Amino acid sequence: IDRQLELLKDVFQTLVEAPVASSLVCLNIVGAATTLGNKDEMDPTSVQNLDEALEAALMASRSCLRELRCVECNMAYDTWGVRALASNLDEYECLEVLELVACELEQTGARVLGEALQFCSSLKQLTVRSAQLDGVSVRHMIMALNPEHCLSCLDLSHNVIDSSGAPALCTLLRSCPALQTLILAHNGLGSASEALAKELAYNQTLTWLDISHNQIRHKG
């Protein structure tokens, strides 16, 4: 485990030292920390070093990075993933695409990320797919968005969002004027679709809505 942490740290430190960091426009992090095991098994010093290395890599590219994708990265705990990401979101001057796929944010990670999103006004596309988001988690994230955001695409598919997330989704439709695409497929919205339908009657910007595979019955 500690050896894998050291390898990841070396990768991020190399990125910081490379001249390309100052002109990096797209960064993909795939599979980091998925095989590192339980956080209790990790050496605290190694985890801290990895935190610092990743944060430095993100900071080095903050003035030019436009797309950031994290796939299968463990962000459920307060370890390197969500903390390093959230602490730098307000520093990105031109970040337009943020994708977190199979990162297991859950409620704690969603709250930390949501608090940071309110400062990332350049974001146009946000994907948080297969991250174990429930109704509470999605509320943390959506309530952080404000009318000044230019978010046009939001993908929250393949999570566990149930009817308790309906109020937050309705707020999103009312308060995010640039939103054109909303993907909520493969969740558990169920009866929440009725509230969404009422809100959609007044929405004039959304052009694509996917709520397939949500256990929507006849009334919905």
C-alpha cells in the first residue's frame, strides 16, 4: 500500500516539475487509490505526502486547466482525493469540465465538493456518475450552484438519488438559467418525477432530460 502511495506521489511531483504543467488544459486521473485498501491500513505520513503532491500538481495547472476527469478514484474518505480537489476549485480560472466517475463521494465527499463548487463559476459541464450520491448528497452539491454559474450540462446518473432529492432538483431547474442538459438516469427518483414535471412546465432552457430507469410509475 505505502509503495503505491509513493508511486502516485512521484507521478504528481513529476507533473509539477515539468514545463508542461503551466500549459496543461486537460488532466485525467484514472484508477488512483482504488487498490490502496482501507484508510486505516495506510501510513498517515504517506497519505499526507500524496495529498500535498496532488494539490501541488493541481495548483501548477490552475491558470490553464479546462478539463479535469477523475475515474475510479476513492473520494469517500477525507483523504487525498476530495480534499485536494476541493481546496483548489476556487483557484481554477478557466475550468469548464469536471467529471467524477465511480469515485464514491457519498455524503461527506459531496458536502466538501459542494462547498467548493460555489466558487467555480466557469464550470459548464459537471458529471458525478456512479458516486453513491443519495438525496442528501445531491442537495449539498446543487445548493452550492447559483445563478452566476454558466453550468449547461449536469450528469448525476447511476447514483442512488431517491425522492428526497426532488426539492434540490427543482431548485436547480429554477435557479440555473444556463442549464440545457440534465441526466438523472439510473437512480431511484420514483414519485419525485411528479414534482420535476411540474417544475419543467415553467422551464424554458432545458433541451435534454434523461430520467430513464428511475422506477417511475404511471402517475409519474
